[in-house]
Amino acid sequence: MVSESPLQKSPSASESIGKRPLSTTNVDRDEENRRKDPKISRACDTCKRKKIRCDGILPCSNCAKRRLHCAYDAKYGRGRPPTPPPSTAIDERQQRPRSDNLNDLSIWQQPSRVFNDVSASQVLSRPSPEIEIEGQYVDRTSGLNFLHRAWKKLLTQNDKAASYDPSDMERNQLLTSAGDRPFHVDNSVSDGFIPDAATARKLQEFYFETCVVTYRIFHRQTVEGWMEVFLKDRELGKPIAQSMDNSRTAILLTILAIATLRLEKVHGKMSTEDESLVLQRSDDLFCAGMRLTETEMGFPRLESAQARLIQVLYLLQTARMNKGWYTFGNAFHITLSLGMHRRRDQKRNFPFTSKRQNYITSECYKRTFWVAYIIDKYLSVVFGRPRLYQDGDIDQNFPDNINDEDMTPQGPYISDDPADCYIDALIFHAKIARIIGKVSREVYSVSDLSNQDRLAAAHRSSRELHEWHASLPPHLGTVKPSTLVPSFRRQAIALQLAYSHALIHTNRPFLLTGGGSESVIECISATKASLELVNRMAGDSTLLHSFWWTHYVIFCALAVVYVWEIQRTTRPTDDIDNQSVGKMFDLAEKCHSHLKRASTGLSQNKRYSIILDELRSEAQRCRMGNLPHPHQGGRSNGENHANTDTGFPFLQDSDMFGSVSVQEEIMPNILDNFLFSDWQTLDSSAIFPFPDPNSVSPTCFPAVP
């Protein structure tokens, strides 16, 4: 027998080696080595705007791959800006030997143009700037770092005493309702939830007298006629939609639902149990109406759009924002299919689907469209999403200035002594909504506009807002609201709140750019005015619960207050009088308390409160951990500034926020990387679809201080 030589064994050994997944192992090793690459201290403008990882070269790999212009022109707020190396430098870095030990300083101390002027000690002293949430990289030093801490709190507070309980019931719903409070629905076939005739008439009157402010989509006398038919059918024991179609019956049920909910709220503070019982009664009425619209047959009509629009209002008032968004989308499509966005051509009777049989129907078409238009603009801002109605496609006229009692099928009844018109508020609300849409389109544009272009757009919109305010009729503008009858008082306050919010929305991005002192003054003045108004509204329950977007306006105003404090601390300015700012902070504390008290049962408001708490803490961190302004004299970085006389007592008590760690103190100011789009992210932060906490690793979130 001839023994095998080593040379004869080598082929089999080679085959054995060839069967091992060498390529996969190398890929994994390369992936591991890439994760050990030094962090880049400056990203290109495109990657920074899109918040994606950049390799810091010129051009970077992302821009080169997409054939985009790569530039490093954005403002750099962390000292002297490093110069990006040319793309050839990356080849040199890849050829260097890698170390598997992250503690080996040699991998950090090797000379590389990528680091430029950033020393190894500076790199090692900073925490890793990136974390991964739901597969996306998030810079821990970005302007939204505080949001990630708030989201972690929202996802990890599971006990009933917590300020927010992300229960399985809110998560495990149909897609269009996921994240909202579940409905309290009685699944029995009985219709015992419908109130008796006397109560129904009382609720209907309360709806038109108190619940309707600017969203006037119905002709009151027409709806009252429907109610009488509905109650007669109930008396005769007929099915609820036998004598009327589904959409009209759904309108009546939703009117009763809104009035039931609001009637109890205006009576004063309710316990959680009482609120739950009231909500269950109103939910039964609403869901009965929703079932009717979901089974509606035939082509859409005016009442089809009205039914869904009033359902949106109920959903927004009960903070079921996601269901409200999808329901509004249905209403939006119906209005377009009916041609409500088009002015009727009297000669050609066009659009054909919008043929009106009488004057009342014609005016209700206009009212319904413009209410939908207003809601669209506010939903766009609250959700941080694009607007559905495009102004370039709309030529519909505003409704006539005429009250319901002065309308006849043949035309308006002209009185010898015309009273102030309730439709004025609807018209002026639509006009300011159009300006808000313009601001969202121009100031917050996703296009790569310069700050100067955005600032010029903001100035134009601010002038339009001032002109709008000057054109208000006396009972909505110059007359003191407390002297008006309740209906006009609510309208005047609604438009004042809309005006202040519009000025905040227009000018807040320029709090941080350092180039728009006029916009800063506008924003701070509007913020103070809105807080004063909300503080007055808090004493009148009929006002505080009149508008579904009141809590969002409070959130916006308080966010501006805390961001301005961070800006004031790190980059002092003489544009705003300190005494005036001090009063604003006192108001902010009161309004923050109003928001928390109004959060009973409303998960959206609870989220607002937690997010504001984190932003407030960020303001405290900046005061304690940032270098003072050179003209202020002072202390070295890291020294406790809590006892500094700031004029804002709530920012001096470090016990309210916990201690500030050394790691936090050396992190850059959050405002250095705060982008225009971050304001929209902040707006919608309480409505984001939160991931399942059971599927999210705790290491995916930054530490909560």
C-alpha cells in the first residue's frame, strides 16, 4: 500500500476550506470594522438635512452615488469647522490596518485628514453621537435629542399611575385607529342610547348655541326639520334611518354625540370615572352614526360630505387624531367629487355634480367646503404632513354674509336692521387658514432654499397677517371679547388664538438663525399674547373646550418659550426686553399647568406634557452646562449655573430636573443642529406612531436623565 503524501492530501484540504463560508465571514468582519470607524465630526449639507450617516469626504459617498452636489456650506456651531478631505483620503484610511480593540488608542491617534483639527482626546470625551431607532440612525447631539428621551418615557411607563399608559388596547386596533383611545361601544342591538325627544331637542339647541364656533356647515332650521322627522320615527318605533337617508341620520347622531360630550365638560371639572361614562354615551351615538355612513349607498351628496366632516370634528375633540385624519381624507375626496372646490358657472351649470336646487343648498355647499379647507390647513400643521387642498385648484367663492334665519330657498331675506353675522368668523378663519397654508408651503418648504429666502417669505406672510387682523369687523377684532354675547365672544377668541398661532408658526424658525431680529420679536410677542389668552380662557370652561386645537396652540407656545430660553442662555441678545420675557415665563408655567390638568383621559395631551417636560429639562441643562456669553463674564464650562440670577425661577431649581451628568454637559447645544423641518417634527411628535415597546431594545434609546 502506498501511503499518501502531504501533497496528495492538500487538494482535499483545500476543498474542505473552500466549503467554509469565507465570503460571508469577511462581509461580517468588514461590517464590524466599519462600525469601528472613527465618527465624522461634520456631515455634508445634504446628509445633515436628511439626517443620514455621512463619511465626511468631498464628495461624500451618498452624494456621489446619487449624483448630487456635495457641499459643506451650512453653519457649523462646534468651533472651527473642519475641512472635508477629498474622496481619495478614504482609500488611504481603508488601507490602514484595523484594530479589533476599541480601547486601542492607536486607531484614534493615527494621522488622518478626516479628523482635521479635532483631537483624539476630544473625540474620546464625547459619547457616540449616533443611536439606532427602528432601523434609522439618530444623532444624539441633534436638536431632537430631547424627543427621543420623551418617546422612551412614553414607551416604558406601564403602570396605571404613569402620566401615559401605552396600552395594548390603543395599539391593537384597525390601522385607521391605531394609537387612538378605543371607543366605548355597546355591541347590543338595542338603540336605548338614543336620548328621549326632550333631551334630543335640548342637545340640538346646545350644539348650535354653544358648540359651533366658526365651523358652521349646516343651515340650522333645515337640521331642526330633520330632527323632528327622526324623533317622530322613534316615537312610532321605526328604524332610525327609515324616513331619512343614512347621511342625514348620521349627522343628527353626531350632533347629539358632540353636544352630550361638551355639555358635561362646560359644567366643570369631572373625575376620570365621570368622564369615562360621558364618553361612553357620546361614543355610542357617534359609532351608530359612523356605521350608517360606512353603509351608505349610491352617489355622494352634500349631506355625505357634511356627515363625515362633523364626524371628523367629534374625533378631533376626543383626541382620536389618527381616525380623524383618515376620516377627513374620505370627506376630502367627496368634496372634490361634488365639485365643491369650483365656483359654479351660472351659464353652463358647471360643475354638473354641484347643481343647486335652491339658495340654502348653494350656501351650504360653500360653507361645507371652506370648513373642510380650514380643517385641512390645521391638520397639516398639527400632523406635519402635506396639505390636501391645493390653492391653485380652488376658485370657490366664500359664503354670503347671512345668518341662518335670514335664508330662504329663493334667496336671502334682507332685514331693515341687519345684525352682526355669524358667518363672518367662518370667512375670516378661512382667510387666515389660507395664509397658514402659504407659510407651510414657503417658509417650511422642503426645497433647498436659503435662510434669506425663507426669511423674506416670513416677512411677507407676517404683513398679510397684520392686514388680515386689521380687516376684522369690530365684534371680532377691536371690541373687548368680555363685552360680547357668548357666541360672538367665542368667535372673537378663536380668531385671536388663530392669529397668535399663525404669527408663531410664521416666525419661530428664525429664533435660531441669528439673522431675523424682526421675526424674533414677532414670535415672542405672539407667544406672550397666546399664553395670556389661554390663561384667561382657563377660567371659562365654555372657552377652553370650544376648540379642538387649543392644546396644540399651548404646546407650540410653550415650545417656543423653552427654545427661546435655550437660545437666550447660549447666545444672548438684546432684542427682547428681559422684564417682558420674565412675565412670559410666569405665564408659561401657568399654561403648562393648564395643559396638564386638561390631560385627563386624552393621551395626546399627556404626550404633549411629557415632551414639554423634556424640552424644559433641556433648557435647564443648557443653563447649567454651557459656557456663559463673553460679555456676561463668568464661569468655566461645567460649573453649576443653577444659582445664577436669571429672572426665571423655574429654571433655577435643579431638583426639579435631576442632576446634569458630565456626559450631558460636554454635549453640544441642541440648537446647533436644529433644522427648519425639526419644527414640523416637533409639532407632530405627540402623534407619531410609536413602536411596540416589547420589540424595541432599551439600548435603542438614549439614557433618560
